[in-house]
Amino acid sequence: MKRMRLEAVSPSLRFTLLIGVVWTLFLAGVFAWSWRVEHDQTLRVTTAQTRVLFRKFLLTRFWNAMHGGVYVPVSKDTPSNPYLQVENRDVVTMGGVQLTLLNPAYMTRQIADIAEQSEEFFFHLTSLDPINPENRPDSWEKEALEHFAEGATEHYGMVEQGPGKTVFRFMAPLTIEEPCLQCHDVYGDRVGDPRGGISVAIDATPILAASAAEIQHAGIVLAVIWLLGIMGLVGGGRRLHRLEGERNLVVEQLRASLAEIKLLGGLLPICCQCKKIRDDQGYWKQVEQYIEQHTAARFSHGLCPDCAQELYPEAYQRLVRMREHKKEEENS
């Protein structure tokens, strides 16, 4: 049934539909490609931003470790670090000011708290075996640390964080360097040993909104192009359908004309004496009778000059003289 319906559709309509489908699929492919390019571009931009933040923060930690830590006044927000096992962790100045040593890990936590309050980005120092319980990894960081154990050097991706908010998270591993041994030597760490990692996150909502706007703009442009193409295709299809109808009309007229014509073919047995023709049933018929039965031709009887002279010689001679006389008058 479906095949009969498809065959009932005119070739011009089938061709127009085919071109319309191809045109739609082509522009859909262009849109999908544009979306993929925009998505990859957004990922590259956010990765570059967080990678720069990570490296800057790493330099800050290295500066702190290079100086063996930094002494700061003890306060409510900066108490002594109970997990720092070094000599002279806490000192008192000659003026009576109590100071505590701020090592890279302690400094990292404080900077992370300040960054989190700004709601622009945040850092988190973490490890699968943290010295400070506050540095325990969350599920995403644990997955990243497991990848680092397998040899990965980076881990990043978009993560949903609450309703209507998406953050981009980036994490890279940390290794023990020479300045780090001032604090980590007591734990048996050596230069080059892995020591967790630092995760960086930024609010990706504005970036994703800008990316969505670009994708929407591309979609609108492609939709307009698609609509213009479909309009042109419909106009061309109508013209093609009209020309096809005119062609079919001419073909039908030719078929009707050919249907009125019956052709004789093959060998026809004909009597060499009376000139009758034998039909397929074996009957002998007059030539004019046989032709009238097998074609659309009809006969009107007359006499050829030879037969007229033989059957009616006097009348034929009078006719000849009348024609000659008429010809002489016309020439004169």
C-alpha cells in the first residue's frame, strides 16, 4: 500500500521532497557542527582560565615554601596550625606580639576561604591521605586523584552546583619539591613524591550564557537560510510540477493519437492472381477489407488511368482531350 502511494506521487514532487530533506539535513549538520565548535571553544577558554589560576597559585605556594613559611600574627581567623610539626612554629616578638608560622598548606586554605567569599572562584588543597581532615576530597576530586595515580596530569569538566549554577572545575597534581621538605620531611616524603592536588573552580554560568547566545544566533541565521532555501525549493517545485503536467498532457495526446493508428507487421500471404490476403484464421479477404479490419484506414473507390482506359476507352479519350484543351487555353 505504501509503495502504491509512493508511486502515485509525481516524480517532480518526489524530487522536491528529496532535495528538501537533503537541505534540512545539511543545515542541521551545520548547526550541530557549529554547536560542537562553540562547545569546544568554551571548554578551551575555561580550561585556559583555570589553568592560569592554578599556575599563579602554585607560584604563590612555591614562594611561601622557598622562604620556609611566613609568620603572621595569631588571631581568631588565624590560630596556630596544630598539624604543622616544626620548630619555632609559634614565636613572640620583643614587643609581645604572638606570631604563628603560615606554611603553604595553611596559606592555601586561607586564600581559598577569601576566594570563596568573592564567589568568583575557589581553590581546594586535597589528597587521598590528607594530614588535615579539612582537606578530604569530595567525589569529583577523588575521581581526579585516582586518575593522577594512573598517570593523568589534568582533570577538568563542567559540574552542576545548585539550581541554575554551573561551575567549571580544574585540578592538577602536586609533587614534593625541595622547599616542601621543611614541613613534609617529618612525614617521610621525598622530592618528586605525589602529594595530592589543588582543584580550582570558576563560575561558568556567564560563560555558558554567552555561549548559548552565540549558538542561538547561529541557529536563527541557519533557520533563515533554511526557510529561504525551502521557499525557493517550493517555487522551483511548483514550476517543475507545472512543466511535468504539460509534458504529461503532450504524452497523453501522443498516446491517444497512436492508439488510433493500427500498424500492420510481419509477412502477409497475398494471392498473386486476385490479390486477396489470408488472415490469421485462414480466410481469404479482399485487400481493402483486411486493411480496414486491422487499421483505422477507410477506402474510397476510384479508377487508375490504366484501368479507366481498359474499361472505358471512349470516356477516357474524351477526358484526355478535355485536359489537353484546357492546358492549351491556360498556356495561351
